Amino acid sequence: MNLKESTIVIFETVYERLKPFHELMKTHPAIIAYSGGKDSTLLCNFYLFLSNKSKSIEPILFHLDHSIRDNSKQEKDIILEMKTLSSKTHIKKKTFHKLQNA
């Protein structure tokens, strides 16, 4: 994991602010709803950083595809990215039926 020194400083600072939760973080994995966006990727990288430092358990990444629109290309990219980030991934595809006018 290649992180900039400034990112490491931020991650260490955030970890220190979470001091009341250190024991929880060491004993229970975080489950991250992973969308492939910047926020979930940053959160995942934070927990992977902590995991590499033995300060937390490797996070579990969860992605739910609602199948509302055709995004098969994006979905493949998200799944590939998840598998490169963490060995613990869960992907769920849900198909919703279109609502009919009443």
C-alpha cells in the first residue's frame, strides 16, 4: 500500500481521535458499503492502513447492485477494484421489478 506521508499523518490523527473505539476496531471488522466512489475508497484505505499496522481487522467490503439501470461495465470495474483492495468482499445483485401505474 503506497500512501503519501501526508495521508499517513491524517490517518494516524483520525485513528487517535477514535481512541474510545480502538478495542472494538481490533476485535470486530468494519463492514464498508463500497460504491467505488471516493468516499468508500478512502474509508477502505483507512481501514486497510490500520489493518497493515495491526490496529484493526481487515475490513469487509460489501457492494449492492440494485439493477435499476444497466451499469455492467461499471459493476465489473467495482468488483475488480474491491478484490484488489480486500480479500473479504461480498457482492449482492438485486433485481427490482418496475412499478406499474396504479
